[in-house]
Amino acid sequence: WTWGESGPPRETPFAETFPSAATPAPLLSPTRKIAAISSQAGTGGGAARTQPSIALWDLRAGKKITEITAGEVTLAMLANATDFSPDDQRFVLREAADDGALRVYGIRDGKLLFQLAPEGSATFLTLRFNRDGTRLLTGNAWGTLLVWDGVSGKPLQSIQAHSYGLGRIDFSPDGRYYATNSADGTAQVRDAATHEPVGAPLVHAATVNRVQFSADNTRVATSTAAGAVRVWNLRTGLPLHDPFKHALGTGPSLDFSPDGRFLMTFFGSGNDRATRLWAAPPTGPARQAPSWLLRLATVCAGRRGMLRSPTKNMMRLRSTT
């Protein structure tokens, strides 16, 4: 739809631009006005493609802005290999082939603004603009956190944040903090202005895959490749409870509820998947949400249902559609 429209959608020919069997989910800019979608080499819209590319779309106008020829950028790595500046003016792309460089483009014209080369074998693993776009943060295979000027690409700071493999950078909702996580089994919260550590390192027994901040910036949740999920005090770096346990699996996902009272986790692959809802109060022990609440969640998709809580009180759900 065009911004503000209602009624039937106006189709945008994504399929002509992206010839893969299934149209990939787009990566949205912070303003949700621009979308980036990766295409593979092949044929689409009647035209042969010899190289993969990333197309940038204006979602309000429903039109493609520009298309950037990329090295081999797979759909699975799109979210961690690209980022938008908060003002929707710049787009950074990590090349997976050739020299592995980071390249920053102007969104409106697709012009290359500057590029950053990795140091030797210290491949870039992740990248993020800060909340005002003045800084670009990158993590590499040596565990180094590099801070660059987000407009010119000038190097500003180098921090040995982990012993190896800095795999992801996640910002808090208000942009005051960010967290790095690593294959060395640690995560670290840092002040986004000074880049100094906030609290002690969050130590785990396995690779840390994801860090999620609560909306009030009092806690962070982490997940590991071994299926452990834990909530920590942001200021002190101390755990608030014993780890939540999932079976070993890939695809970790963490989400705090807006009020910070619950944490949803997802682990697994193939037919062995699990999504769980946990109660995560600011203080005191966390616990898994009661089974009746989980059953309630499964029938809240516009259906009628009857559930009985452990206290025998009846609840009726009615469709509103």
C-alpha cells in the first residue's frame, strides 16, 4: 500500500526484481520507509542477472530507488551484513566475497561514499550505525570492536572487546547502550557515547548468539548456542535467575514484552522447535509462564475458545472479526 492508503493493496513487482523461488523478507530501515531486498544471480522479470544485488525500495511510493551490485550476499545473512543510517540517507553493506570490505552507499543515488577494508584475516562479522548515524560500529573475527565516523569513514577507536569472534552488536531501545556478543562465551554492555563497559562481562558456557534489552534499560537477556537463556542486571552484570533451558538448537530469538514483565524465546530447527513465554520480573526469581496462559495464546487468533484456569475460573474468548 502507499502510505496512508486503505483498501486493496497496490501490487509492487518484487517478483520481477527478485527471481528466487520465494520472495525474501525485506530488511526495513529504522523509519520503516525504505526496504532492502537481496536477489541472487539468475533470471527475473525477463532479464538475466549475472551478479547478486540488493535493491532499495521506497515503501511509501511503492517504487525502487536504486539497485546495488553486491558480492555474494545470501538472504540468510542480509540482516547482519547490512544496515541503514537512521536518517535513511546511507546504506552499509558487508561483502562476503572478494575483499570482504564494508561499503557505504548513498540511498537516493546508489553512489559509493566510502569503503572500509578488513585488517588481514580480521573479517568483518557485524556492523551497526548508532542511533544518530554519526558512528558506524563494526566487529571482526579477532573480537575487535571498531568505531568509525559514520559520515566520512574515518577510524576513531579500536577496542579489544572479546578474545575472538565478535558476532553481533545490538542497541538498547533508546540508543544509550549497546551490547556485543561473542563466540568466546561472553557478552558486554557498553555506553554508546563513551564505549566504556557498563557492568561486568556476562559470562556463559557457550557461544552467545543474541542480546536483547528491556524497554526500561534495567536488564538484558542473552541466549547461547547451547540453548541457555538468562536475564541479567544491566548495571552490575549479575544474573537475576538460573538459566532458562531449551534443547540444543539453532535460530535463537529473544523478545521482551513492552512492559518488561515477560520474555519470549525461540529455539530449534527443522521439526524440533520450541517457543516459550517466561515471566521475567525486574527482581526476584523468573519462572516459566503457566500452561493455561500458553494455551490462551494459541487461541487468540480471532477464534472462540473456552479455557479453565488453575483456580477454576472460566474465561470466554469471542471473535472480534
